[in-house]
Amino acid sequence: MLRVSPTTPEPAVIAEAAAVLARGGLVAFPTETVYGLGARGLHESDVGLIFSAKGRPKGHPLILHVDGEAMARTLASTWPERASLLANAFWPGPLTMVVARAPHVPDVVSGGLDTVGVRAPQHPVALALIRAVGEPLAAPSANAHTHVSPTTAAHVVRSLGDRVELVLDAGPCAHGIESTVVDMTGNPPRVLRAGATSLEALRGVVPDVTYDAITMTGDAARASPGLASKHYAPRTRVVLADQGPKFSADLVKIAANATRVGVVVWSAEARSVTGATVALVMRAVLPGDPEGYARGIFAALHEADEASLDVLVLERVPDAPAWWAVADRLRRAAEK
Ligand code: TXA
Ligand code: MG
């Protein structure tokens, strides 16, 4: 593990990481969403290492990380006009676009699909690394398959251990939740995964972008295999409880037959529930705004797994568009 400045990455650290990648190794690096497990994306055997390190089944497509639209276009056989509009508005940033795949993109990257996911990350360390290597980096979230995505370098080490040669540690990720994935190959473009770029923001640029939260576990999960529910599940049993004034009563009911109980709360009412109501082994208090909440939720799920809980009780979040990505992750965490 190497410390690196999140704002002005030290050239020597980037050079060392780039050298590991250039000889075919794996480097976990920070992005503004979550930590990624990187390899050179156009080298089939390098990409293969990602699958074995994560225990990820082949057939789950990976995102190629680029330094901007020009590099992204080299990976696409056709580049829709609307992709340029979205790239101009949101890159570098937490948006992944699925486009028709150029022939030289290895099959293993796209899981045999005729498309490829591309994203220009905003994190200075990620961008510096892509530029130093000079080619796209394949990078899924740097966690073992089905584990919760890592938002700190310590999460990466706990999940992958020595299966990754080098971990760059730039502190916690700014967004804490993965990028929004949009399928640009159809008309209208369709959200495949809710994420750190909001639907409202996308529609501000391409008004007809569709998102169907209901089919996300059905059709879209097949279109985007990484959306299988278990993907975002901690090992701990998770139950969602009512928000606000009803939280306390719901907690008592859910915790009735459990001894090691944890909670994740955000509302004033749920924050005021103390260990006197139910003995708590873990209590995470997250901000009551969607961005602040997203930044902390994965760390809370990792903490729950560390604490060997019988049950983690998550206070439901508001049913409002701004909470879309968080609500999606909570639903998946609670589905088993
Ligand atoms: O924020 C992020 O996107 C992070 C950071 C590291 O960039 N990466 C990430 O990668 O979350 P991963 O592999 O854990 O999730 C990628 C998602 C999956 O849901 C996958 O199915 C979808 O993107 N995806 C990738 N390529 C695709 C394609 N060609 N067609 C459909 N879905 C695709
Ligand atoms: Mg992942």
C-alpha cells in the first residue's frame, strides 16, 4: 500500500503504479466513486487477472477508464452524438456510457457483449494513472465478487488481500457510491445502474433518458449482468426499518430474536434511539442528505461485516428522486 495525495498525486508514486500495470500487474486505485481494481484494458491476460482476483464470473462486463472523449472514441465502433453531449457535461466524472464496441476491445472486457462501458473518472490519481500508462484501464470495484464496494484503501486490503499487487491510498472516496451506467446504444438512452450522477442532471442534457427502477432486477439485470442483487450485499443480514418516528418500534420488532444488532440511522427521530431501546453492537449515524449519506453507507456496511452482527437494521431513506442510487443499494443490500 502506498499513500498518494488525492489532489496532487506524487509523480514518483504514479510512475511506480504505472510500472506495475505496464508489466501486466494489478493496481487498486482511488476514483471519485469507489476504489477500482485496475489492469491494462486492452491486454486480455491482464484483464484475466482481475477476474481471478475478484472471483468474478467471466461474462460480467468491465468498465474501461479513459482520460476523456478522444480515448473513449477509440474503443467504440460508433459514437452517438448524444454521447458527446453527456461527455461534455459529465466527464471527467461518475458517468459510465455503454456504446458499441470496437473490434480490438477484448471479448473478456465486455463479457462477450458487442458493447463496452467507458468512463472518464474525475479523481486526479485515476486520471494521472491512465495518462501515465497511456491506454485505457479496465477497473471494476476493488472488492471480492458479491462483496460491498470499497470506499477506502483499507476496505480493498480487507477484501482482496495480497491478490492485488499494489493499493494506492488517497483516503476516502468523495461520492462513495458507483458511477451511473447509461446504455447509449438504444433510443432513448437507458439507465442500467443508478449512481453518483443524478437522473435529473442527465435529463438536463438528454431529456428522454429512461430509468425504470422496477425492471432493474429483471431485464436490465440481464442487460447489465453486474446488477444481480447479491452484488451489493454485505454478508450481514440486513433488514430495512421504517424511517423517522416509526423507526424505534420497527427496530424493537426486528431485533426481538437477535443478540448482536447494529443500526444505520439518519433522521432526527432515529438518531435519538439509544441502546436503552435495544442493545446495540454498532450504531452508524449518517447525514440526512443523499450525497452525504452515499459517502458513508458502504463504510457502514463494511463495519457491519467486521462486527459479526446477527442483523443490521437500516433506516429507510426518503422516497425521492435525489435518493435514487442510495435507495437502490439499500434494496439490494436487504435482498438475499
Ligand atoms: O464507479 C464505478 O463505476 C466503479 C469505479 C471503479 O469506476 N466501477 C464499477 O465497476 O463499479 P463494476 O465492474 O463493479 O460495475 C460495472 C457495472 C456493472 O453493473 C456492469 O454490468 C456494467 O457496469 N457494465 C459494464 N460494461 C457493460 C456493458 N458493456 N453493457 C452493460 N453493462 C455494463
Ligand atoms: Mg462492483
